[in-house]
Amino acid sequence: MQAAAKTGKRLTAEARREHLLDVAAEVIGDKGYEALNMEVIRERAGVSRGLAYTHFENVDDLIVALYEREVAELDRHLDTATAGAHSFEDKVRAATHAYFDFVAERGGLFSTLQLRLTNRWFNPGSRPRLIKLFAFWSEAVQREFGVTLPVAASLARSALMASEMLVDAWRTKMLPRATAEAMSIDFVLAGLRAAAKR
């Protein structure tokens, strides 16, 4: 798609939209989140101002679309990783490893967006996927520990946030990956076991 976009070949609307998202991901990877704006994306993508705004109202709209695309990809990774896991502990281990792999493969894009998009819960496009992710883990916690669904949901959300923070510690070179991943698994399992007893 990049080659077609750069050679001036006409892309479909969906391919052009994906190309703009790819360019936004590149800008974040190369220059950081703060460097992202429609003019930079437009110039790097080699498209007119009008064409860029045909697909996204503004940079916030584009960032949300990029986040939604990343969440969809993470869903696929997690579904694949946990498909063969039978016990709760195996699911936590498989999902944590898949999450760290996902962040490694995507150059930290997802975790950067997670940390920056504090209002992602209020976005209508992101909300269903996030609800699916939290529902999966809430139900797993409820089954494993025999707690009420509201308690399970609170514990699942806390566990996911802890993993997110440990991924960030690895990405910012505070911890090596193996240490951060092991700490995430241990923290989540021990934390859930202790909290569920209350």
C-alpha cells in the first residue's frame, strides 16, 4: 500500500484511510506522539489537505481511529494466545506474553496510545472493544475466584492496568522485558488471589 501511495496510484477510500493511519503510526514511532498533527501526516503521506480531511475530521479523530485499529489487532493476538489455555493461570500467562509480544511488534504504539488517550472509554468506537476485553477478564476472574461480577470487574480492570504499567516500565527501559513480564504475571496472579479473599 505504501508503494502505491507514493507512486501516485489511486487508492480505494479504505486503502487511503489505512495509509493515513500507517503514516500516523510512523510519525509517532519516529518523532513521538506530540509531533502528530494533520499537516505532518498530510505531508508525509503525500496527499492534499482536502484528501486528508476527507477521511478524518481532525488529528484527534485520526488518533482514535488508530487506537481502535490497534485494539482490534490486540484482540486477535489475545484470542489466539489464550485459545489453548485451560486454567486461569495459563490464560494470564499466555495473555501477558501475547501483550508484551504485541507491544514489541508494534513498536510501543499501542501502549503509547493507551497512556495518552485517557478518554478512550468515552469514545463510541473504542468502547465496545474495551468492554469485550474487560468482560472476558471479569468473567474469568469471577469463575476463578467466585466473587460477584462487580468485584470481578474491578479486579480485572486493576490487573489490566498493572500490566499496562509494567509494559511501560519495560518500554522506558526501567526494567528488562523478561523481568517486567514475570513481574506482571506474578503481580496479577498474587494480587487477584489476595484481593479475592477479602
